[in-house]
Amino acid sequence: MGRIKFRHDNGKYYAREQDDRRYGRAKEDDASLQLLNKLLIIILIVMFTIFIGGTAVALARNGGELSVKYRKVDPSPKQVVNSSLKSKQSVSAYTDLGQIRTVTKGQDGQSGTLLVVAPWFSYPASDIQLYEELAQKEKQEKSIIIGYFSSYTKAELMEMGEQKIKEGIRAKINEQLVMGQITSVYFDDYMFFE
């Protein structure tokens, strides 16, 4: 047993007995907690090192480029409109089509692949009549896009590339427009689901 002095509220000191065995157990508990903390820190460092190393290996293997499965994201409508303001031909964005779900052409007697695409168009900013025509022919535009994708297999679409697909859709949409022409087609979403 040991004695520890404590100061009382009224300024006087008093002594209290302390059980050394209980105090000794507290030291043992502190030591085991410190050991556990060190072990957890080591585990976190090892996990972080593995994560960073795996990322570095994956980037080195691909040459730092995205895999074929990933696409370069198109700019947002706001970005396209803002960047066009700096040029002589400013454009507006027609974004009312929303997401379109379609199925690609089947291959070897199998059903096609589900494709979700969210297209939008840019058109000359001053062309109010074209905007109205695009709004009136929204169902036709969706039908053209669905028909375009359903006439190709997933493999054919992947081989053509996104830019060629956009040009094909733009040409087909412009064929049915009377009041003007869209300048570009963009995709917010372009995903195959198998």
C-alpha cells in the first residue's frame, strides 16, 4: 500500500491509501493499449502503401491512360455555351431529351446489349425557330437515336467510336429539321449494361 497526498477544498492536505496492485494493473492496461495502437498504426501504413503501390502499378501498366472501358466525359452544356461566347459563333444547348434507354442489335442469335445514353445538342444561339422545332420534334429525335443504336451491335459501336456515332446521329437529326441545323451532339451518359 502506498500513500498519496491530496489537497482538500479547505486548503488542508489529507492522505489516502492506494492499492498498489490496482495501480500496477492500470499500468499493464496502458501498456497493452499502447501496443494495440502501435499495431493499428502499422496496419494502416501497410494498407496505405499497398493502395498507393497498386495505383502506381495500374497507371504504369496502362501508360497513365484510361482503359478502353472508360470514356472521356463530354463537356457540360454550360461549358460549351460559355466557351462559344469567346468565338464568333455562339451556341445554345438543347438538353430536354433526358436519358434514353435502348438495346443494340443482337449478334449470333443473342439479344442486344442495353445502352443508356443522355444526348444533348448544340445549335446557333440566335436561332429561336430551331429551338422550337427541336422541342416539337422531341419524340422524333428520340426515335432517331433509338433506331441508330438498335441498327448496330455493341462491337460495331465500340469499333466506330463515339465521335463517329455523334456525327451519324447529328446527320440523321439534321435530315428531318427544316428551320435550321444542330451543330454538335454530346452525351452526358453513354453506358452499356450487360
